[in-house]
Amino acid sequence: MTSEAVRRVQGGSPWEESFGFARAVAAGDRVLVAGTTAFKGDVLYGEGDPYEQAKMAFSTAVEALGEFGLGAESVIRTRMYLTHARDVEEVGRAHKEFFDSVRPAATMLVVDGFVDPRILVEVELEAFRG
């Protein structure tokens, strides 16, 4: 695959520059959206609220797909990372709001923590642009 077949977009995460990653990368017929939280710039939205953080994270991730002319309907896989098992229902509710009609393959994991302890949820998306 040539470098011209791969396109990367930035999204404004405070860690993109310091960690050296892109918000989303399109390669062939797939678009991968990196781990996305409820941060917009230096502001964390929904602090303490897993549902609100999940909604913001999904919104930001789907917005990144828009850079490639795609939306939630193109999503084929989601991954959700949570810091607390007690938040499964709330994060699942946010997922359903975005993807109920799409029904992507989905994985939800409980992890030990994130780079900022206020983050309760991080999501990843994979989309198909065939």
C-alpha cells in the first residue's frame, strides 16, 4: 500500500502531538479511529459521569469519520474501555444511542486506568468505506 493510499487526520487531542498519533487513519477500505475520550482540547466533558463521557467520546470519534465522508452508519466495530464495571450499563446505553441501527461488532473491557484519572471511558471505532 502506498503512502498515498493512507490518509491521516488530527483531532486536537492533547496527546496527539506528544505521543505522535493521528485521531483517524484511512487505509484502503478501512478507517480506524484511535482511542477517543471525552476531552476536547484541555477540557474534559462529563467529569464523573460515564454516560456523558461515552456520548462525548463517541461523538468525537464519529466526527473524525466525517473527515472521510463517513458517519456512524459505516462503523463495523467498536471497542469501549471502562475503568469501572459499574459503568457498563451507562456506557452501553450511549453505545446503543449511536449504533443501534448499525449493530457493529462490539467489545467492552474494564481496564485499570487511563492517562488522566478523571477519564472513565475511552472508545475506538473501525469503519468500512467500500
